[in-house]
Amino acid sequence: MEIRPARIEDAAAACEVLRRSILELCVADHRGDPAILEHWLANKTPETVAAWIRRPENYVLVATEGDAILAVGAVTGQGEITLNYVSPDVRFRGVSRALVAGLEDKARACGNDTCTLISTETARRFYRAAGYVEQGPPKSSFGSSLAWPMAKRIAPEPVLRTRASLRADLQALGLRAGDIVMVHAAMRRVGRLLGGPDALIGALLDAVGPTGTVLAYTDWEADHEALLDADGRIPPAWRGHVPPFDPVASRAARGNGVLAEFVRTTPGALRSGNPGASVAAIGARAAWLTADHPLDYGYGAGSPLARLVQAGGRVLMAGAPLDTMTLLHHAEHLARIPGKRVRRGEVPFATPEGVRWRMTEEFETAIPVVPGLDEDCFAAIVRDFLANGRGAHGHVGAAPSVLVDAAPICAFAVAWLEDRAGG
């Protein structure tokens, strides 16, 4: 297979690939609707394709095998991919992937550091897998309402990113001085950093400034929960062996990634007192956010999450899976839905007088709060919120990232949960 520039004599065969690809592969978009197909295919003629090939600053590429044209793509001098269609005869053979790589190379050669495109619903998963990130809600295109703006950074990756470059990324995403921001980050997706996770924490603090605050969900290593009996109590033989929760010393849960522990141990950080719902915060309002955290129902009223919403805070997902947005546990607490699962269990607390055991009670957070909700319902909530045009999209380092306002997404999640599980 060869990827090469299209020639005028390719126009008829390339047009046939375009029309067959739309008719046979894009059924999820046109649904066989004659009006949509008429609109979509109207300019897919040999004459129009030949004009695209001739047009300056429009680069049409074809994938060929012998004399056969397998796929057709085009990219502008500004880095917008306007065509990427594969023959149904060679689908799932890697042809589209090779063609997109060729289009990206051409865009890069034109001096672009980003490729943009409008994806069909059919191609949406393909582009996500290729590193493209959705840039907002679907737009009307192709005669259909399901056309997704997407973008991908194609500039060569720096060997190491710095605190200053990360600050620029955060500011481009919309983080501002005075913001209170809760951060979830997949550090491997952010990329190699000069200074490691501390560089990202420093960049966050630089972006929000001396009047802002950065916080992270810490939780703790509650290994003892595997020992709880049916009543939520620890067998007497184990009680002397379980390390107690100390907000100053207890590690953040390993499952939350490395950033939470780095935030917790940053000089000046404060941590709230509910073990499983604990957060660590740095900055102007850290004391207010972490004070007096209720030991029962620690994701509800009076919690750091409730205060984040109250203060008009924000949530940053820097490469983190959307289903890890901890704020949505606050929405679960607020939602008026019947049959919420409740978890009860003893927790040891470190006190000046020694270890004190206390029975705690909380809505279930390890699985959906009520039966019947999908395991990935948090991700679905965030995707639906973003599909309505809410939130900002961009990159932090190499990580596709999303920045949302806490109050609107919490209210959206409450309504979403009540609509689907309200009884």
C-alpha cells in the first residue's frame, strides 16, 4: 500500500470510493434517509473531486494498492482534515490509519501543531483511538446532527515539559487567578515532566495565584475493610493491628494515582478529617475547604465537595478517566432517588489519647449508589454534560483534558440521576 498525492486522473475512482464509503459505511449517520444522502452526496462528483485536487492549499492524498484506490483524504494548509473515506472493500485493514498519518504529516509540514476535523458518528471511535479529542457538542453537518468537532496535537513532543509550559496549558484551558480547582490527573498521560508531579502542582498554583486553591481527592488505604463482618465490625483479634487514620500522616489511596499523595505532602497542604472522603488542599481557602468534615455521609452537606460547589469552584480532568470525577459522589448524595445503598463500618482514628474506633455510615461509592445504574454512569454523565457544550477542552502536557465548573455539572448530574433512577 502507498500513500501519495492524488492526481487529476484519480478523480473518478476517488469519487467512487467517497460515495461507496458514505453509502455503505456511514449508515449510523444517514440512517438511509434519502434527504440526508442527497445533501451529503451532492458534491461527491468527479468534477468536484478534480477541483479539490487542483485547489492550492488543499492537499488530497490517496491510499493505493497497484492501480486501485483504497481511500481518499484531504487536509488544508491550516491543518483541517476535510476528507477521510475508505473503500468498504478494505475496511479494518489499517488503511484509514495510514492515510490519517499521511494527512498529519502534510499538516505538520505546513507548520501546524494541531489537526482539526469534523467527525461522523461512524468515525468518532476511530478518531478517539487515534488521539483526537472532542472540542464541544456535535454540530449540524453531513445533513445529520451528529458531527463532532475534534482536534489532535501533532507537534513533536518535547523531551520534558516544564512548570511554565504546564501553566501555559492550564491558562489556555481557562484556569484563572482566584480559581478553586479540584484536580484529577493521569500523570503518565500528562507526559514526562521536569520535576515530576511537583511541576504540575506548581503550575496549578501559578495559574490560580495566591488567592486561588488547588485540591485533590485523597481517600486512604482502608485495607481493613476486607476484615469487616456483616455488621461492619472488625474482629477483636485484628483490632490492634489496623493502622489508624491520621489526616497528617496516612497515605492517600494508591488507586487515586500519584498526584493525590504529592498534593497531600506538599508543604502547606491541609487534609480533611473524613478518611474515605478526605481531600487535601493547598492555597488561600484550604483551611475552609478541609475544616469540620463530617465523619458520616462525608460527600454530602458540609463536605469539601459541597464547599467546592458553594464557592463556584471547578474540576480539572487532566487525562484522568471521566468516571473518576469524585464530585459526582456529591451529586449521588443530593439526588432524590430511592433505594440508595448504604455502607457501614468501623474506622480507627488516631487521637492524642490513642486509637479510637468509630462506626461510620456512608452512601456506597465503590459501585453505583442504586441498583440498575451502569457501572460507567459517571463517565456517561460527564460525556452528556460536555455534549451540551459545557466545559472547556484542551491539553495539559500531552493529556487530553477537560475543565468544568463544579456547580453546573453537579446540578446536571443530580437531574441525570433522578431522571434515570428516581422511581
